[in-house]
Amino acid sequence: MNLRPKILLVEDDPNLGFVTRDRLTESGFDVTIAVDGIAGYRNFMQHQFDLCIFDIMLPKKDGFELAKDVRNANQNIPIIFLTAKSMMEDKIKGFNTGGDDYITKPFNMEELILRVEALLKRTKSSAEGKKKDIFKIGRYTFDYKNLELKIEEDSKILTKKESELLRLLCLNEGNVLERESALNIVWGNDDYFLGRSMDVFITKLRKYLARDEKIKIINVHGVGFKMEIGKTN
């Protein structure tokens, strides 16, 4: 049985594609390569993969469109974008279309391999955590799978990122959830501008949970956040 993690690499530069495939193969991965977005999507739908690496500037279907199609079929598979562009707008678009990480050409192969390994490790940890889908948060019931937060007769549907972040707080109840860890798991990166976005999400979660005064999401300065329930001084 082949237990090597399976990677779909979609890259139209044959030299870079073959070199990347060979280095990933040497590092213990089973790599399938495609040279355009349509062929990449066809491969994705025909086989099972653990991670995708997409160049952005692809013929027939670019990497952003390919990622959207892949996300429609699979919400959880990690996606890394490769691009020669370094503009912030492209980076933001990459994350908004479902990317988990982003590496600019020319890149160091060892860095790519480390990012692949880190993403696969986080995905495995996240999948293990998702075995628990229903959480009791004080007077609230949180249904992670269905993105639903309920208290008495009132129900609110959360966004996917709100739900992911609240789940991490639940799994770490009473302990500090480190900012870097949360950003990497929920957003796929720990950039500064994503950290500011997470602060907004934390504020929203506090508002959603405000009907139970025993629930506190505490800022731990310079480290992260901690959710405490029913704790008194």
C-alpha cells in the first residue's frame, strides 16, 4: 500500500515542474503533475490528493479559477499558490479564493518542502480535532459542522472562518490559543494584515457570546487569546 502523501502539482513551466516534482518525490511525496488548469482540475476529480500546488499564471484556466473549482469539490484540501507576482493584491486574492499558503518565484525548494510538510501536519491535526463537532459553551451550543451557534430559541449561522476560530477556542478552553497557531490553521498564514483581520473576528465572537456573562475571550498580550467559561475571581 502506498502511504506517501499525494500532491497535485499544476505548473506550465516544464523545467520548474519537473524539478519541483523530483525534489518532492525525493522527500517522500507521490506527485502528479499537470501543465494547465483544465488538466489539473481533471486530475483532481479523477484521483485522491492530500495537497495541491498551483501556479497562478496557467493556460486555459488560471490558478485562482482552478482553486475555486477545487474548493467547490473539497473544502478542506490545502492549496499552495506559486507565482512570479509579489503584489499584495494577488496575495489577498489567493487567500480569498481558498489558498492556504503562497510562495513567490523564484523560491527555495527546501522552503517549499517545509511549507508542504507544515500544511499537511496542520491539516491532520485539524482533521483530528474535527472529530468533535458539538460544543457546549456556557449556555450556548455550538455545532461546528453546521456553522450554528444557538442559545435558547435563538440561532446564528457563522461564517466558515468564524466557526473555525471558535472551534479552536473551544478546543483550547482555559488555555492560551497562540495567535500564530490560529492564523496558520484558519487563514493559512500569520501575516500582519491577517492578524488584524483575526482581531475583528474575535470581537465578533465576543458579541455573539455576550448573552452569557460567564463566557470571556481574554486577550493575552503578545501571545494570543484564552476562552474562559464560568471562571470567577
